[in-house]
Amino acid sequence: MEYNVNFIYTDSKDKELVKAVPSKFPVFINFLDLLSAKDKKQAFRIKAKWGAKKNPFIEVLSEDGKVDRCFYSENSSAVSQLIEWLNNDKNSN
């Protein structure tokens, strides 16, 4: 299983945490900085689709381009949720 991840952030510390994500699967991460004029439009489009307001916001797409999971930081760290989910045995097919 291969995943494409849209990682929307404003804090570069979150970006560094995601770069170090260990995974059993190939993960391709598209970093979108909300403070960057270049990334802002695409980042807002993705967040608006889900009604997301908080950062970081993470959208995980499967090989076929369908959204598999989204993570955001309201109660716990979105990065921690992503790491736990990627390394969970239930995700291996």
C-alpha cells in the first residue's frame, strides 16, 4: 500500500516531525505551507473540503487517489495520529 499525504502546516516544527515519520509503507508527502503564497490556495481548498480550521491538517490519499483518512489537531497531535495510523497492522493488506 502506497500513500500520498497532503500535509498543511504553519509551524515548521510540525513539518520536521512529519519528515521523520517511520512507516511500513511508501509515503509521499506534499508539504503545503499556509504562510506561503505559492501553497495557500491549494491548502485552503483542501481544508475547505473538510471544513477544517486548525493546523496542522493532514489528508491521506490511497494509491487510487481516494481519501483514506484525515487528521487534525483539536484534542491531540495530528502528527502522532498519522504515525500511529501508518504503522498500525490493520492498514497492511
